[in-house]
Amino acid sequence: MKLLLLCLGLTLVCAQEGNSDVVRSNFDIPEIAGEWYSILLASDNREKIEENGSMRVFVEYIDVLENSSLLFKFHTKVNGVCTELSLVSDSTGEDGVFTISSREPDTSPELKSEFVEICQKYGVVKENVIDLTKVDRCLQERGNGVA
């Protein structure tokens, strides 16, 4: 199954000095540590990303561990209740291309459109792209209380 974990976004959208820039390459991995937001989710198997789907997750933060692995803190709904989930991602050895998430609660329509186009290029139909900014993302579970 081509489950594109483009689920965690098209690309890193970093908040630096008050404006957001798309990071395409040659970035400093420790700079990705901090709070993030899931914005778009896509899969060729839509059931996996729909409400109660096994891949319907919302990123809270990413931390860089001493061995350069990444620690992700997610939230997902289990029986309608927001539940915390943690995941560690080890480096693949490639020159880090992280197409995972967003540091802002939302992003531009242009970036969302580009995400849909990339999904379609890899066989994921437009109807299988879900805009997570329009659903309950368990934001009330974050430490800052933003809902």
C-alpha cells in the first residue's frame, strides 16, 4: 500500500522571525525541534486517514535526540478521546528530507494545492487528501491550552 505519510504535511514550514518559509534542503536538523501542527493528510487508502483511521494523527511537537533520531509526540482519537502517542524516527542516512509537518496551525492555500498535486503525481486522488485544519485536532490536549 502506498500510504504516503505526506500525512504530516508537504514539507517543513518553519516559523522563523515571524514569517514562514518552506524548507526544501540543506537545513539544520536541530532547528526542527519544537511545536508543530498537522495540516493535511493523504493516503491511497482513505479509510486509514478518516475519522477513527489508524493513521489519523496530529503532531504536537518534534524533538531531536542525541543520536540524531527524531521524537514525535502525536495525538490521535481512540473511541472519541484524544490520546497521546509518541514515535521515534531514526535517520535513514540520506541527506535529510523531512516531508512531515507544519509549525503553524495552518498554511497557505498555495502550499496546500502543491501538496494535493504531489499526492496526485504519486497516485493519491484528490478526494483522499483531508484538510486537518477543518477537524478536531486534539489541540485542547496541548500544554498551551489552544483549542
